[in-house]
Amino acid sequence: MSEHRHDFVEISYVSEGAGTHHFSDTSFSVVQGDIVLIPVGQSHVFRPASASGRKPLIVYNCVFAETAAVRLLGSFPGSEPIARLFEHREIRRYRDRYGEFGRLFQRLHYEFASDRFGRESALYIGLLELLLFLCREDNEVSGSGAQGANGGMEAALHALHTQFAEPLSVAKLARLAGVGERQFHRVFRKQTGMSPVEYAQTVRINEACRLLKTSRRKIADIASAVGYQDTPFFNGLFKKITGVSPREYRRRD
């Protein structure tokens, strides 16, 4: 609960609760989904909004030596803009608008806690993804990043991945992206290689595959859970995309 400083870089992710991040002679409020990049030598501390413990502030940290990150980036083509993250010596706050950063943190924690083959490589790859995320956020805020359909496409993709059980019209997706339907179709296919309908079907079938392997739910129930009330149509689409029926997929090792 006291301010401290360290000789490594820290990326903090607020996974639950709310509170305040104190540093130097200033502070700012933090809530779930906030990301804080803390350079080497900065004195700081996170404190919960309530001292009762009933609503804890839970913050996950990724810490690494700046020199190691610079070496890592130096081995990748086109990494110069990412390396500029370390030129700034002030604490910066970002926002995980679509949950992407949180998923990266969860994957990193899983790799860190496991003893799987390639663990160290996986951690470095995960760190590179975290830094790329922050660099892109800086790029968008500065106004030099992709705007219009490119900038709004993440909102549409987030909806497709989180609301796959609901009917999502192209008109609604285009509104989320902030463009007209014709432009949305064009940019979406350019960025994903699929039409919005094809992409939505792939997301739904991927989720159905996960449910078939991780649960004993009936196939009709799984079809409904991923947005298909017509089970025969679901079975046909599943086989078209995966090459086997849902029943055969479940039986496979």
C-alpha cells in the first residue's frame, strides 16, 4: 500500500474492481479494463476505492527488463515504432475497449504458470503482442492510425465474437464501424478475406466445436446456443465448414 519504484518495466491490467493509481504528486482513477504502462524508476502504487475488502481491486502485472524487450523488438522487422514506447518516461493509461488485452493477459498467465514445451518463446511472443497493442493505441490517439472503417472495424469484430448467438445485421455492424453498408462490405472482406455472413458462420461453428468437446449438451441445444434454431441447417453448415457432422466431430479425439 506504499509507493514504490523498480528497475523493470511494468504493464498493469485492472481485471476487477476500482481504485486509484498514485504516482509522484498526482493520481487518476482506475476501473476494470484499464491498462497502465509504468516505465523504469517511476514511483507508484494502486489503492482500492474501498478499504473494506468487499470490493477488492485486482491488478495483474507483466514485468520485464527494458533491455530484454528492446532486444526482442530488434529481432523483428518493422518494430521501430513499438520500441518508441520506451522513449517516454511518463506513466501512461490505456483502455481495453474490446477485451483483447485482457485475453492476452490471461494467455500469458496460463503460459507462465504452465510447464509446456516452448513456454519461454510463448511468453516473449505474448509480450510482443502486448507492446503492439499499446503502440496501436498510441497511434490511434495521435490521429496517425487508420481511421474510418479501419478504426471502427474492431467494434464490429468484437460484436461478432461476443454476440454470435444473436442476429447481427450488416446494417448494425456497419453502424458500429461508423461507415455505410457498401463500404463496410468492401473493407470487411479486405481485412478478413470473408463476407460478414461467412465470418459470423465461422465464429459460430468454432464456438460449437468448443462446446461439443467441452460439454455433453445435446447437439440441438448447442445449435441454439450459437444462434441456429434450425438444427438440420446447423448440421449441414457444420459439415460444410469442418468436413464432418457434429456427432462425428464429438467422437473424434
